[in-house]
Amino acid sequence: MNRPPLRALIVEDQGMFRSFLEQWLEIQPGFLPVGAAGSGEEALPLVVSAQPDVVLVDLQLPGMDGLEFVRAARLLRRHLRALVLSSMVDPLALTRVRESGVEGYIEKDAPPMALAEALKTVANGQPYYSARFSETLTRERAKSLSVGKILSRREQEVLGYVLTGRTSREISDIISLSPRTVEFHRANIIAKLGASNMAELVARAKHYGLG
């Protein structure tokens, strides 16, 4: 007895690529396209009405990003599986993907056959992470072991937010520390990494695979 096709939702803000995914999904055996949206906010009602089994979601979206969308969508549909699509190879972004609990990740420039394999693997409940994803995190993990001997876990956390341009006040609100404590951590980070300004801090962070 053949199982019913798996219902697939697309969340992608780039119209041309979204159209490609819609057309591509139409010819994938075992899948039924049930909708497409240009943002997470637009897609959440579709999670309720279309009841997808799997979602192909861009990591970078306007408003909530792809990982935030998946977290919100799973409050509405608990067993929703997610394949994240992105052109990013930034180690911090890939680490967020790995720690988010999504089932898969593949680059947008992957060939259609690789995309089909990734979608089938994720839809079947198995993890799929591209070779580039795994190679990047393996390489950066070795660097992070080195920086772990220099910065505390809290300092690494603060540094991550500093590198995204967050102010001390914003960081304090996110991680529930006083602005004064955040400033203390920032000073320690700059001293430990031997940086004298923001440009040097970014360069040193990249050296350790943190930027």
C-alpha cells in the first residue's frame, strides 16, 4: 500500500528562487506542495491551514529568521520537519543551525539532485547536512577548542553578540546581565584577544573562527 504524499511548505523571500522551488517540488515523487510564503510571519498561518509535514525554509528571512520560524511553527505543528536552505557558510550561523534541532541543511547553490536527496532524507526522519556544512564546522571546532582556552563561555557568548553589532545594553537584555557586567566582559575579551579597536577585534575573532 502506497503512503500518501508528504505535504511540503516553502518559505523563501527571494521570489525567483521561491518560484524555482515551487516548480521543482511539483515534480518530486512522494511530495505534495501545499503552499509558499515570503516570510515566517506569512508562513505561520499556512502551517495551521495546510498542515505540512516538511518545510523548506531559507535561513535568512525578513522579520523572524528561518530558525525562529521553525521554532514558532513547531508550537503549531509539533512533528514538522525542516530543511534549511542558505548561501551562508559563516561558522556562527552554521553553529546556530546545528544547535537549533532542525533536521537538515543544504546550500542554495547545491544541484537539484542533492536537494532532492536532502529533502527525502529529512522527510524520512533522518538528518541531512551538506558536506560543506560538516567540513566548515569540523574546521571551526578545532579553532574553537583553541579559543576556549582563552575566553570563558560567557565571554564567547558576549563576543558573538558584539560581532553582530549589538550594543552592551542590547546584549544585557538578551542574556540577562547588567550593562556594567557586559562592559566588563567586553574589556576582558579585547584584552585577551590583544585587540585595540573593533576592526582588530573582528580580525582576531575571525582568526579563531568566531566571526
